[in-house]
Amino acid sequence: MALTEAPLLRALAGDRPDRTPVWFMRQAGRSLPEYRELRVGTRMLDACLTPDLAAEITLQPVRRHGVDAGIFFSDIVVPLRLAGVEVEIEPGRGPVFADPVRTAADVDRITAIDPEGLDTSAIREAVRLVVAELGGTTPLIGFAGAPFTLAAYLVEGGPSKEHLRARAMMHTDPGSWNRLAGWLARVSRTFLDAQHAAGASAVQLFDSWAGSLSQADYCAFIKPHSAAAVDGIDAPVIHFGVGTGPFLADMRLDGRADAVGVDWRMPLDEAAAVLGDDVTVQGNIDPALLTAPWPVLEAHVLDVLRRGSAARAHILNLGHGVPPETDPAVLTRIVELVHATPVEDPAVTAGVAG
């Protein structure tokens, strides 16, 4: 099978392949025993920047589960590290920044760094290793964090539940906010371009914290910068955010996104009605149900597939990432179920209801 005929790429183009493509956000990582064994003694960011290690971790779930795409193993703060920003990922907490960006002077300091000058050689080498191993039949998805999620970490100095400082900066100093978010869009774009140039067939922009925003703030302060991060990129674009139901249609980024990821909160047929018939939907198994008895999970997966048939095309995924305690055998079983389930004609199932 030629790469252009891969189910994932056909779905991103609006086609309905013979089987629904499936992959899982965070499929490469903590849920796999082979990953935990490989990571012993290696810090997260060091693993991301060691090409053979990052490549092997990316490939592990493709071999184990038979998913229809690899997702490049990295972290959204890697491009910031490459820019010289002092950041560490603390186990059990997440990214922590030594010098938060909270004032106009802080913004001046960080935006003086040229994003196009980042040394992405380790990233490009890791992607090349993965693409060579995938053999031209399974696509690799590159990824980057969206400007708001990156800014939320930078302004707060680490993880936060409500991102109060970041949201406040938008309104109290919109000039500094837009300079920071614009710079982060260029950082993300440089990271995406490096992965695509090395062989990634598609890219996904993650906005993990966008759900803390109102629709008005998202459209005024975030959407233009997220659009800039992917504008004109020569690869299919998937845009995913958590809690973005109130402004789901805006996640299309005015047509720049070929697919929109939907979290577990909104049924896919409802999402398809909001998004329209010219964008692919991705999602949206509830990660909480990965620990449910198989008959419960099986019924849920089949319901997601039925509801996904209301869209022009559907990529089966979770509504967020794989929890670390997930039994890998469950993910493999989901892939087998999805691949064995006939693709339904959206014209027949347009009236899907719960």
C-alpha cells in the first residue's frame, strides 16, 4: 500500500477508507512497559532530544497495537528548550520554568530569540529514523503545542488549573500578550516544519488548556496565533483542544485545519453538525472507560464509530491522551475492533441519535 493510500491520510483528505483509521494521543509513553524500561535513568527532555531513543519510543506503539499512524514522541516544551528557555519536566508535576514570562520586559527578553534559528537537527534525525522504519506505508504525525497552551505554561511558570495570570495578561497588556503569542506561533511552526521536512506526513496542533477560555477571548487572543502556526504548512493539519466545545467551530481555524479533534464531552454526531461537512472529525473515546469491563468499552467504541459516521470522515482516537495506568492490551483490542468494524455510509447514518 502506498503511503498516499494510508487510511489516516485518506480520512484527512475527506475520503472514507475501507477501515476507520485509529491512533491514540499519548500512545507512545507511560502505558507501555517497554517504554518504562527504555526510559530508566533518562530525563524526559533528554529522551526527547536523543534521536534513536525518541525514534524507538515513537515506534513502540505502532509495533504493539497496529495503529494507523505514529505520533512523534516529544513534548510541547521541547522547542522552548531548543530556544534556550530554561525548563525542566518535573515527574508528577509537568513543565516548570525557571523564569516565568509575566511583564513586558519578560516578553521583550524571550521574543528577542529568533524561532527560525532553532537547532532542530536532533528532531529531524529522529523523524528520519522513524519514517525509515515505518517503511512508507504507515504515516507519522508530527506535533506541536498551540500558542495558548505554551503561553499558559510560560506565564504561570508551570502547570495551572485556571491559567489566571495568562488570561489576565490578555486583557491588561494585550500588546505584550500578542507579541508573546505571535512569537510562540513561530516557535511551533518551526517545530512543525522540521518534522514535516524530515518526513512526517501530517501534523497535529495541541491546545491542551484552551478550554479555560471563553469563546470571545479565544477568537480575539488565540485563534489568529494558532492559525499562524499552521498557515500554509504543506501537510494535513489536525487541531485538537480539551474543553473546546463552546467554540468548536472556531477550532477549524477558518479552514486551515483538515481535521478537528473532539474531546469526550461532545458526541461526534453533534460535533459534526457544528463543524460542517468539509472537515474530518477525530475522537473521541472517553479515556475513563479504558478501565471499564470490555462489554462496556466495546459498546462505547461502537457508538463513537456510529456517531463519527455523521462527519465527512472519521479518525478514531481518544477524547484526550492515554492514561498511564492503561492496560496496553486494551488499546490493541480497540484497534482490532475498529479495523474489523465496517465503515458506515454517512448518508445512511446521518440521523444518528443516542
